[in-house]
Amino acid sequence: MVEKIDINRITRDIFIEHKGEPYRVIDYEHVKPGKGQAFVRVKAKNMLTGNVIEITYKSSDTIPLADFEQSFGEYSYSDGDNYYFMNTQTYEMVAIPKDKVAEEAKFLKEGMQVVIFFYQGQPVGIELPKHVELKVVETEPAFKGDTAAGGTKPAKLETGAVVQVPFFVAEGDVVKVDTRTGNYIERVK
């Protein structure tokens, strides 16, 4: 039996089912127009395709929760087609196709702890820590006077991701990056 909740109990990061597919709630907004019935606008990510859509529900609707499970895993390696994670509770290897973790792979580092999402027993994606610390492997050198302007330059990180960093960041520095936005946060000493 599918569990349903009242739309007014919706929160970020819960898993709902819409048209038979699992979605993760990214954001929501309760709207009370001056005229007419109140409604809830939900922004949700399809966990199978990665597409983000907006769904509107009446304030009296109930929505089904998706059959989702989560477990902790540690990233081990990639063979080109799949990314392999060791379940930290059972020590079993979990293979996730590369198209399911394409966005997250930019910041994925060996040994990193992640949350693995399972839909009806099948792995469908991961969630990275909100911030990661990665080494800068390639960037242009800073020139005297650059830092006064307060601009940014591209820097390639050890995982292959390219982020915009301040001019004072040099090759070999370790930087903290927000994995949700891909933005530089700070240089780590």
C-alpha cells in the first residue's frame, strides 16, 4: 500500500510519486491568491531522468510518497560505464550507471562518503556532501595587481571539474566547493 501525505505537510528532500515516477522535492511554495482556492507549487527532480519540473497541487490534495530507501556508501572506483560504491553497513558493492550520477561525478573523489538512493530496490542516484575540499591541479598564475580587481579565473580541480576561483588561488591549493551549485567557497589552508 502506498503511503500518502497531505500536501500541506510537504517538505524539501522528501520523495513523492507523480504520474508513476519518483521525484525528490527541491523546493515548494504555498500560494494563497486573493481570489480562488489556495495551492502549492512544487519544484521536483525526477530521480530516474534527472529532469526538474514544477507541479501544482490544490491545498486539499494528498500526494503519494515514493518507495525510496537510502543508505550510506563510500565511492570506490569507476569503470567508465558504472560508478561503484561500497555500502558502509553491508560492505556490498553497489554499481550505479554513469548517467545516473553525471552531475555528481564532477566532484566525486575516491573514498568520499555519499548517500545512495534506491527506488524499488534499484540504485538510482547519489547525494554528495554539501561541501567538498579538492586540490587545484591547473589554473593560470596570478599577476601583481590582479587581486585588487576582485575578479575570478577558471581552475581545474583534481576530479576534472572546472570552477571559478579568485585570482589569488594557485595550483596546488585546496579549495572548498559547494557541490549543489559548483561555486567556490574558500581556500583551505
